[in-house]
Amino acid sequence: MTLDTLAGGTDARITGVDWKLLAGDEAKRLRALGVDEGAQIAILHRGIFGTRDPLAIRIGQMTIALRRSHAQAITVETI
């Protein structure tokens, strides 16, 4: 499943990232924030607008905002 379909509050592990779906600078920023295979992640909150953007996610001990289009490039499995 992709990160954008993960239920809120569910702990998951990143199993893959389709870097080709992301612009080069966006991919670089996400890698710098620790978004990569093996990282533990959870959705804390979804935006209230029509696209449900942005997503507030916990990765490690950090909370970051992530666009839903970026979350669609991240494959996860629940843990």
C-alpha cells in the first residue's frame, strides 16, 4: 500500500520509494529528512481541504508535512 492510503495513527515501515515520481530537489529533501526504505512512519493528521493536503507524518521522532502526491510515491507495510 502507499503512504497516502495508510490509516491515521497506524505505524508502518517504508518498503520502497519510487524516486522517479518525484522532482530531483524534492527527492533530495525527502532523503535528507530520512524518508527511505526501513524508516518507521505514521500519519498523524490529514489536511481538511478537498485534496486532504498536507499530511502530517511522524518519521522517527520528527513530524513533517508531506504532500499527498509525494505520499503516493512511498510504499509502506504496517508493523
